[in-house]
Amino acid sequence: MTLGFLIALEIAARHYGLPGPITNQAQEVIFAPASGPLLYAGMALMMVVLTWRQRFIALGAAVCIDIPFFLGRWAVDSKMTFGNGALWVMLGCAVIAVVRRTGRERALLLKGVGLGLLLVAGRKTGDAWLLITAKTRPTVLDQYVATADHALGNPSWVVGRLVATTGPNGIRLLDFVYVQLAVAAVVVALYQLRRVSVERRFPRHHLVRTFLVIGLLGPAIYMIFPVVGPIFAYGTGSEHWTEPDLWPSTPPTAHWAVANLWPDTPPSINTPQAIPFDEVTPRNCMPSLHTAWATAIFIHSRKGPRILRFAGAFWLIATLGATLGFGYHYGVDIVAGVVFTLTVEAGLRTLDRGWDRSGIRFTAYGATVFAALLLSYRFLPMEMARHPWLFGPLLILAMSSVIYGYVRTTRMWEPKAALVRQREPESQPELV
């Protein structure tokens, strides 16, 4: 099923004259990878099935392969990046599994390789999806979302100004958190999968599953509700708006913006309409998948040690600051992203439990709330903007109800600690 989906995306991307996820991944065997940290993170996931000795050998082999690639790029003044070695090691382990392993050991090693490659393929799949949204959706619904966002007080405009005051160091920190979200997910996943090499089996549910399902379903919603984000629809269109030297005086997307308002002046309340936009900028705002992924990291880090719980909370808060502060998302995108994640997470856990009735009820409720949010953003934006003291609390209440429902439902699934009644000591005969 996964292979068929990747092939379909490859064909769709080729239709628009660009390589798809399979081609992009194959090119990274030789050419400069788009993300070296992601490839090494994928290899780290694969290594959960290996012994410690095998892990050191795999890591050493990856580094030794990367060194000549890196030196070669330095010699020809090419893009200085790394990661080819990690991809070579994962492919090599797949060959070893087929040629040298049998039975359960072969299946386990192939699952590990598949898990690592799926993480990388998920990134390539997302890139292809974003291309398709830009090519197939000539108009965007940003005016509807920006109008509805008045109910929350236009948080992207507020946080955008706050981020600008943090200076270069704060901006670089948020940018690092935003870009390396997948690497943070791997850290949590490695903790969850730490016993795979001992137990010789994967746990029933872990973070990588949630990550992949979010990345699979989310872009489909982009096709239904195309939105580019405030920095593109109401700003310069620069992805690095704090470093103007990286951009020409007039970025290409600036010609398509409604006005240059972000982050200084919130848009006025007018009757919204769909607006035409370029064929380059992804329509990837509704819902905010960065928020969805960061929420998933937060959820799965709750059962880890204190430092992991702290890191999960920090990554969620910093991701929210980056998504809003860089102008990539509206506030209502964030609300939808949280509801979307909890619904997906509950659905996956319900599936693992054999379609538990309480899980089905909550999943249906979460899906209903998510659909109601999208419908309200599309058909009630003017009412939401004119009555913020009514619709703002309603949005927060809807999101809070899903959070409460998720916590209550999942707590019911937790194994109860059995109370062991201590046996009373037998009476001793009195000594006369």
C-alpha cells in the first residue's frame, strides 16, 4: 500500500515536470542530500534492531562513507552537506537482511530498515504533496482564515512582533526547532523503541506511526482547504523575513499578496473571498502539521524520564512560537492542528485495541469537531470576526473539550495497579 502511494505521487509529480519522492530519494545515494540530519535520524531508527556492536559498526561505516563524499564536494565547491553514508548503511542492511538473515531475524531487520526509510520517505512525500497543492489549487482561502482569526485576536501578528524583539539568537533558536522537528521525534521514538533489540519485537504503538499518518492525511486536507499563510498572503513572502539580505528587494510571492501588513498591521474585517496565488507557494496551512507533529511529540514524551518530558514541552512551545512568529500559520490553524493530532492518535490507539468502543466514540467526536472548525472558518468568518468574545472562547472550548476527552479516554486504557492484600500473620501459640 505504501509503495503504491509513493508510485502514485511519483507519477503526479512527473506530470508537473518535477521528480517525485522515489526519484529524489534515489538521487541521494550519490548526490547531495536535502537533509543529512534526517538521514542519520532514519539510520538511528533502523539501528534499534541491532546490537550495540552492530550499531557502532553501522555508524562507523556511515561516517567513513560520508567523509570522501564531503571532501569531494569541498574540492569542487559544491553544496556542503552529508548523509549519503547513512542512506548507504540502511540500504546495505536491507541487502544483508535478504541475503544473510532468515526467519524472524530477517523480518525484524527489514522492519527496522523500513522504519528508517519511511521516515525519510515521509519527508519526500510531503515535498511532493506540497508541489501538488501549489499546482492544482490556483486560489487560496487566506482571507477567510484571516477574518476568522480575529476571534482569537490575530495571534500571528502579535507573536510575529514578539519574535522580532528576541533578536537574531531567539530567531535562530526557533528556526532550529522548526526545521529539526523530525529529529526531535526520533529522539522520543528511540526512547520508546529502546528495548526492541532485547525483546526482538516492536511495540504495538509508537511515535513514528503517528508521525507518518499525520503526514499522510494532513496534505489531503490542504487540497480541500488551501491556505498559504500570513507571511505570503499579507507579507513579503520571504521565508526568512528577518534576514532580508537573503532575498531580492521584491520576493516573487510579494506580487501575489493582498497587502504588505504582516506583522505590523492586522487585516481589516471585510467580506472574504478566494484569491489567486502563484504555482510555487505550498497551500500547507490548514491544519498546522508542525503543530500536529509537535503535539504528538509532547504526548509521546509524557511517559519518558523528566528530561524527555521537559524537551517535549519545550519543543511544543517553541514550535508554536515559530509557526506563529514566522508568519507561517494563523491562530485558527493551530487550534485545528491540535484537534487533528488528538483525533489521529486516538484512532491509531483504538485500532490497536481492537476498535474499543470508548476510542471509537472519541475518534468520532474529534473528527466532528475538526470538521466543524473547518466549516466555521469557511462559512462563518464574518460572524467570528464581528463577535470575537463569543467565538474566541468557543474555539478554545472546542479544542479543550477534545483535549479533555483524549486524556479521559486514554486514562481509561491505562492498566490499573492491582491492590495486593497483605496476608495476616498466623497467630502463634502462646508459650506457657
